[in-house]
Amino acid sequence: MNSKPRSEDGHDIPPAATERDTGRVEAFSDGVFAIAITLLILEIKVPHAHGSSRPFSLLGSLTGLWPSYFSYLLSFTMIGIYWANHHYIFKLFTRTNHTLNLLNLLFLLTISFLPFPTATLGNYMLDAANRTTAATFYAVGLLLPACTWLLMWLYATTGRRLVHPRLESAFLHHLTIQYAGTVAIYLGAVLLCLVDVRLGLGVCVGLTLLYLLPPASYAYARGKRTP
């Protein structure tokens, strides 16, 4: 029989108090990331001959799927970056609460949505009549996680609500500017896609490559030990 959790002074800890650790949120989020990143490849279908009188070339058909490979690789990398950064920022949080849990769910909703615009871009990138819509829709698919990520970060850091109290203000401000700037750049990519698909997608690729760089090291106030 499991004993109830107790505090250092021997008193029982209320069940709600034991659920404020971020471990469960991170574990659940890992599962959503894994599913979303798997769904990306399931959207790429094996080509088949469809009774055409012309000889079927498997090599040519596989090569012709390059827009799907491109969108898959870009989205896979982006989801992977979010997964790594999710662990990065949750190490800065001392605890979680109901509101942060809901904001994290909202963020995960946008992550699990990403395979849909990814498949759309792969299917219509070469379609002259629809590629602008497909690219814009994809850029919006990248914008949404950036927006919900920023909301989650702003909630946790405003008034140092959930972050470690010894983190330097300049460090927190740097990350806030970085995340807000990401939203602005993706918004710019959406607008650029309406004008020129190549420019809009180029901005998306460039920002993804930029985020492959290591994140800033944690910065705590001088003379104080890190947790």
C-alpha cells in the first residue's frame, strides 16, 4: 500500500500540492512531440502506377516528391527544435499551475496541427494556381506555435510568477525579445508568402537554421548558486 506524500515536518501534503512539479507536463509534452513528428512522414505516400499508357518510373515518381521531402524535413527540424527548447525553458520554471498547463496544451495543439499544413505544402508547392495558398498556410502553421510559445513564456515570467527567482532579469528579457522577434519574423514570412512564395519560405528556412544554434546559457545572479 502506497503511503501518502509527506513534507519535511511529517505532515501530509495535499494531493494538489504534489502535482505542481513540471515533470508530468514535460512527459506528456514529449509524447505529443513524438506523435506529431511521426505523423509528418505518414503524410508522404508511396507512388503507384495508375493504369497510364505511359511507362511508370518509380525513380521519377520518388524524385518528384521532393516538395514533400522539403516540407517534411523543415517541419521535422522545427518540431525537434521546439522539443529541445521546451526542456530548456521548463528547467527555468520552479513549478507549474493550472493556467500554465492550459497554455502548454494550447501550444501542443499547434504542434500537433503542423503535419496538416506540412502535407498541404508538399502536395501543392508545384501547383502554380495553389502554391501561394499552400505556402501561406504553411507559414501560418509555423506562426501559431511561435505565438502560443510566447504566451506561455510571458505568463510564466511576468512578475517572475513561475521562474526561478535568482535568474538574471537581463537573461529573461533576452529570451522574451527572442521569442517575440520569432513571432514577428514568422508573421513577416506569412505576408511574404502572399507576395513571393520563395521569399516567404526562405525566411522560414533561415529562421529554422538560426534556431539550430545552441541556446543561451542559463544566467543566475552573481554569488548565488544555481539550483
